[in-house]
Amino acid sequence: MIPVKVIREKKETSLNVPFSWTDVSFENYLKLAKGEDIFMTLFGFKTEELEAKSADSLLSLMSFLNQTEQLNTGILPDKFNTINIGGSSWGQLEKSKQIINSNVKSETNKIGYENAMNTVVKIYFEETDISKMDCLTAIAIGGHIFESIGKFLKEYEELDEYEMEDEEKEAGADEEFKEFGYFNTLKKICNGNPLDYDAMLQVPAVLIYKTLLYNFREYKVQKRLQIIRERKLKAQR
């Protein structure tokens, strides 16, 4: 921070002015990224309260705000290197996926995944609040967790190949059950017994995903066997 005197509402006022992204909290970074007023976000008053010359001077000192490439230069604290997505619970992973997927960058959500970072970090590190951290460190932490989730899911991307049978699609099963997300899988694994749901969500994610992958491959083999048998039956007619 740099101490600076400015003219605000015709009076001299002392301010501590951020000189780099490390002086900006993650909470304030998100506000700036959403397009909120710079002076209101960083100093708590409106732009028009400043003398024009003072406003220009402050913006000149805060030129780093235009250097967004620096946002990915934060150093990850050692504590967060210990994250193990597969060893953490399945419930934690599915909650994180839901939050991330609901924050995809769009016309109405300009910052996308960064908006979900604090919530996802708290899922894995309950006592950590990155909103008050400097934005470089916060983005390093959130980015590392997102990357770890992505790497884990990539190992099981084969599961995305699953397609419902034509009869199921015709009956509208894809639309009827889509809103339930991972609850569909939870219900199936627990054989529909809600008393088992909480315990199943505490199972390490890697065990659930390996089970799903095994079942999916077994399903594909059975489907191929069915095609072979039908072909042989036709040949015998």
C-alpha cells in the first residue's frame, strides 16, 4: 500500500492505495471483475466524490489493475499441496462439481469459475476463507483445487460415454431424472435405501468412481455379448 493525499469533496483526505494485486483482497477482486466501481470497492466512496485530478492520479498509481496476466503468479501455500481428491469423500467431490458447473462463465456471469472458488475451497478446507486473502494467493489456492478435481475426473472421463437406451430416451428418462444429478447414482448404489445415503457420501471418491467405471465396462461387455447373441440367432434362422 502507498499512503497518498487526495482531494475528496473539496477536502484533503489520506488514503492507503494498493500498488499491486497483492494489496487487493480476493473479495474485492471479484467485485472489480464484475465491473463494480473501482473507488467504491477499494476506498468506500464514489468516483464523483473525488476531484478529477485526484481520480486520475489514483488510477495512474493503480495501473496494475490492467495487468490481469499477473493474477496467475500467486504462490500456493504448502498446506494446500496435501489435497487428495480421490481420498476425500465422494460427497465433497459431487458438491464441488455442482458448484463449479453452476458457475460456468456466461453472459450473466462474467467471471465464471472464480466466483465458486471460496465455496469449493471451504468444502475441502473448512476453516479457510480465501475471500479476505490477497487475490494472488486466493486464486493460486482455488486454481490448484480446481485443477486437482479436473485431473481426477479425467481418469474417469470414459463414464461420460454412457448413453441411455433408445427406449429410455423415448420414455423421457433423460429429462425426468437429469435434475437429480448425482442423487441418481447415490440411490442406485444404496439400492434405494435412504438410511445408507449419508454413509455412502463419506466413502472416498476414488472407490465410488472405480466402482462406477467397473460397472460401466461390465455393462458395455454385456451389451456387446447381447449383440453377438442376436447376430447368431439371426444366422440360425
